[in-house]
Amino acid sequence: MSLLKHVGTIGSLTLASRVAGMAREMIFSRVLGASAITDAWFQAFIIPNVFRRLFAEGAFSAAFVPMFSKRLHGEGGLEEARSFSNDVLSIFLPVLILLCAVIELAMPGVIWLLEDKQTDPDDFAMAVAFARIMFPYIVLVSLVTLFTGMLNSVSRFAPGASFPIILNLVLICALLGGDYAMRTMGANVEQVTYGIAWAVTAAGVLQLAWLYYWTRVEGFRPRLLWPRITPEVKRLCVIALPAAIGGGAYQINTLIQLYFLNQIGDASVSYMNYADRLNQLPLGIIGIALSTAILPTLSKFVGSENKEGADRIQSDAIELSMLLTIPAAVALAICATPFVTMIFQGGRFDLADAAIAGRVLAALVLGLPAYVLVKVLVPNFYARSDTRTPVYAAFISLTVFVTLNFAILTDFGVVGVAYASVIGAWINVAFLYAVLVKRGHYAIPLALVGRIARQLVAASAMGTALWFARDLLTGWFAAGLFERLFALAVLVACSAVVYFGVAFAVGAIDKQRIAALTRKKAP
């Protein structure tokens, strides 16, 4: 496998998706701003995605991909893999429909648990309506995840990495249409926001059609059968259940974060969303791309008891992730408010909003390397069909997060929620790595530790340069479009030149290993 080739494919498409998502949020902030209405919309958008990550993305993929891949590349070949996937689909879809129906009926109770109990009744009703409109998205996008897992098993990563672009493009069109309606037809913010909610479900239909097409191209031909619990489906459930519980810790974390943000009020959900959008940009491009790319190869090496190969892939993933994540975290921390101002400020999102979101971002990115390392380390457990250990790590992290929020929420507000998330993420990483070392599965080589230390030196030099560049460009961040683009280009260019220049000078980059990764087969 060429790790960089697969990471490049996934990463470039994820980058395109994140850029489209950034454009979506830029338009969203200007058209709708930050208010109780946008808080209700973001909350409603988060809820189906929480269930998607819980039941489909993490738990399901961790269990399904190795089992499907084993059948596809085994004696049974395509026919056995096709039969297995159809059996899974025939169970998966009815369960999703039932879950959707139950949550739709229970939605007022779900929103009541998350909201501040002093919420205005009209705002509460609006939050429930938004959530009910968007929740069916879980059925559509969970089927997309099933098809993505099938395609990833044959190293067809592009369709699964590109489908989020569809959602972003549909929402951009809906936002632009809403802005036009407000300017020319007298529509108000609430009416437009309802339209954006309906656009989410419409985008899910298009995403499902896109992935279904590519599964047909690869010859899988998914179809519904009469639901039956086969031994293979039962084993899938047995493996996926602990991962779902572990994923539950992460997603409960998200819901608890929503609860704490709602207690603060004052558009805190919106501020956290805008800040996290910038935080998620490197996380999605680096962490998710690496995690997706290394799981099939780690599974192969672990299955053949090739520890050297598994260690090499794990080290490559850590080195590549830290090489890119550390400078991203430093740059976002130092230039948090300028970045938020340049990207989101305008229209209904003013400079005061940008300043608050900037402080949240500066806190969040302190955990960016930890978020990425979790994505990179967890596949080492999944490749061994160990979905339990990440469960323990996730619940420990959740406990820390909740405890810290109760301790610091009053004094630090929305920034305190960000700090609690960061500390919990680093504890998660420490636990996962300690278990890998204790079991003899993996330990970071000293040479890699040295290169990461040199990466920190290069990032420090870059941070110093950015500090001065930021002050020189202060008047440009809230100026016109071209001034903002110029300031952004200067900051990015300054970061890249200084960081990679110093990194090469101090030996932070293993040039021979990077060259090896670009070849068709890793040495």
C-alpha cells in the first residue's frame, strides 16, 4: 500500500468537503448570524449526526469493514461478500427506520433534556420542529456509511470521502436562496432556517443515490432481503456492540456539551460550532483520512501476525499526523480571532461575535493533536477486533469532561467547555497508548520521538513568526474581501515557509521514509 496515496485521495476530497463546509458556514454566519434561532438549528443538526456516529460510522464500520473484507478477499470472493452485505442491509434498514420513528415521537423529551429549562416556549417548539425535520437524515446517511464501508474494502476511497460535499453544496444553495428571499420577498430568519432544515434531508437523499451508484459500479448490487439473523450478522452485532457503547461515550459527550452550552445561552451553541468548524478542518483532513486509510492495512498485517509491518504503518501514521497537526494547532491558537474574523465576520455576525468565537477556537485547538492521535491509535485496536478498550478510554474521557464542566462552567463559560473537551481528549490518548504499550502491540520508536520533538521546535519558530505577522496585519482582518484574502495568504505562507524550512533544517522530517511512502509498496 502507498499510505500517502490513499491518504492523499481521502485527504484531498475531505479537504474539498471541508472547504465547501467552510464556505457553507461563512454564508450561514452572514445570512443567519448567531442567535437563539441558529442555536436551535445547530442543535437539531447535531442530533441525527450523533446517532449516525453512534450506530453507523464508528461502531458499524469498525466491525463491518474487516468482516466484509475477509469475505471479499477469501475463498467465497465477491459472491460471499455480496451475500453478507445484503444480509446486513436487510437488518440494518428496518432497525434504522424503527429508531427514527421512536426518536421522532420522543423528540420533545429529547430537546427538553438538552435545553435550559427557562427556554421560551416558542423557542422550544422551534427547536423540536427543526430536530424532527432533520432527524430522518440518520436513515439516509447510515446507509451511505454501509456502502462506504463496502467500497473502502476494495480501496475505492473516493466516493465515500466525497459524499459530504453534496450536503455542503445543497446547503449553500439553500442559504443563498434564503438570503435572496429575505432581501426581495420579505422572508424572515426563522422562515429561512426552516428551509435550511428541509435541505439537510434532501441532501441525504442525493448522498445515498451517489453511493448506491458506486456500489453498483463495483459489482456489489445491494438489495433488500427478508430480514434474518445469520451467524455472520450475529457476529457483526457482537463485535459492533462494544464499539457502539464506546462510541456512545463520545456521542454522550457531544450531547452533554450541548446541555452545558444551552445552560450558558447567549448563542453559545453557535459560537462553539463556528470555532469547531475551523478546528475540524485539519482534524478531518489529517485524522480521519489517516484512520480510514490505515485500518485495512493494519488488519492485514495483524491477521498475518506481521508485527513489523503493523508497527511501521502505525509509526508512519503518527509521524505524518503530527507533522501536519502540530503546526496547524499552533497557527490556529495564535491567530484564532483573526481567522474567525476573516472567515465568518460580516452581515449578522459582527466583530463581538468573532471575538468570542476566536477565544473558543484558541482553547479548542490545544487538543487538536490529541483528537488526531485518537483517530490514529484506535484502528490498532479495531484491527485486532478489540472494540472494548476504546470504550474504556472514551468513558474515562467523558467522566473527566463532565466533572470539569461542573467545576469551571460558571467562571469560564463557553471557553470552559472547550478546555474541558481538550483535557478529556489528552487523557483519552494517554490511556490508549498506555494499553498498546502494556500489551506489547506498539511503542513509539525513539527515533520518532526525536522527530516529533524537532517538529515542536519548528512549530515554535513558526508561532513566533506568526505572532509578529498577526500584529502587522491587524487592520486587514475585518476589511474588504481582497484585504482579507491577502492577510490570510500572508499568514498561511508565513506558516508554511517558516515551519517546513525549520523542520527540514533541524531534521524533523524523515526524508527517506517520506520518499518510501510515495512508492507503490512500502519497504
